[in-house]
Amino acid sequence: MNFEYFWSNMEKVWTGYWQDIIFNGLRITLQFAAVAVLMGVLLGTVVAILKMSRSKIVRFLITVYIEVIRGTPILLQLFIFVFALPQVLPALSLTTPQWTAVALSINSSAYVSEIIRSGIQSVDKGQTEAARSLGLSSGQAMLRIILPQAVRNILPTLGNEFIMMIKETSLASTFFIGDLMTKYKTIQGATYIAFETLLIIGLIYLCPLSKLVGWFEKKMSDDSGSGKKRIKHATYESGDLEGVGGGGEPNADLKATHTARDVTVRGRLGGFGLKK
């Protein structure tokens, strides 16, 4: 490889196409990834709750939905949504970028639903029992007590899902939606510079996007860990846990655990106005 031409080509692509093409491609890529993950979280929350339904029929249908989406290639799903569904549902009159966003959102929801379901199941069942004992219904306990704690637990994993969705938007360049890989095709067609353009696009995917979200994921994990330590210290005050007993009272550790659990639930009720 002639490095003299390499550096000159890198400079030509970067200085000549950054603002008009590469920057716009980055913006569109982030928009598609953000919309897909946001809609995936909303739809995935509903799917996760239905997956835990008591109805066997509902659980079966949701399981089929998740398995079909997760078991088929995302490029196949994009082709179905962009080429097949407009013929089946012509009344919707969606554009190709809109159908692409819908396909990415549906795909994300199948993965996010399992993340959310794991987050819900990771919350101590005693939280639900304490909420029900305070007079909340199952739905109120889920919305006011369980989901806020589950969201805190799954935020780092959702950051990883966002990274994956950023990468998966590259497949949507098949339909020329204006993302980074679409811009690569535009630059390569205009300059016949392939390798240097791909290298720049790859660095944009790697450094500003993945590393930034990775930093956010690490920060959320650290915050979650420090939060757990604060809760631990709060519930251990007066030596009421781990058998210390706060004056030698029998079963003091068990009583302190229940007290801490009730305090946690009461604090999350906010202005709900219910008393045990």
C-alpha cells in the first residue's frame, strides 16, 4: 500500500465529506437507533408483562412472537416490512424509512422484552407482598413498586442493546435510508475511494458511539452498586441485622428485614396516600 496516497485519500474524504455526508449519516443512524430502542422498550414492556400472564394462551402467543423475531435474520424482517407489508397493508401509506424504523422497533422489542422480564423477576418478591399488604392492587404494585426498581437494574443492559441497534442500522442501508453505510456508498461512488472511507466509517461506529454508550453502561453499573451499599448501611443501623439483635431480641434480624422492606415500599408510594 502506498501510504502517501492513503493519507491524502483520508484527508480528502474527511475534509470533503464530513459535514455534508458523514455527519448527516451519523445523525440519521442515531435517530433510527434511538427510535428503535425507545419503541422497543415500550412494546417490550407490554410483551414482558404478557409473558408472565397467568393465561397459557397469552403466554404461548407471546412466546411464538419472541421466538419468531429472535429466530429469523433481521435483514429478512427488513425485507418483509419494506417490500411485503406495504402490499398487504397499503392503507398505512408509510415511507421506506418509516417501515424500516418499524421493523427495527419490532426486532428490538423481542430482545428488550426478555431483558425487562429478567429485570422484573430480579426484584425481591417481598416487595410485591409488602405492596399488596399496604392495599395496592397487582397493577399498582407493578407500576409503582416493581417497574421502577427493574428499570434501574436493566439500564446497563439497555445501553448494550442501543449499541447493537446502532450496528444493526447498517443493514438498513440496503434501502438507502441515509445512514452511515448509505453515506459510504455515496462517497465511494463519487470518489472511488473505498478502503479509506470504510476505515473512517468504522472509526465513527467504534469510538464516538460504542465507547460513549459503554461509558454510560459502566457508570450506571457503578451507581447501582453504590446504591445497594447505601441501602445495606441503612438497613443495618442499630445492629439489627446479621444476628446482632439490637439488644439481644430474638429474631431481630428477621424483624429488621421486614421493617426495611416496608420502609422501602412506603417510600416508593410517594403521594399515593395509602397506609398499612
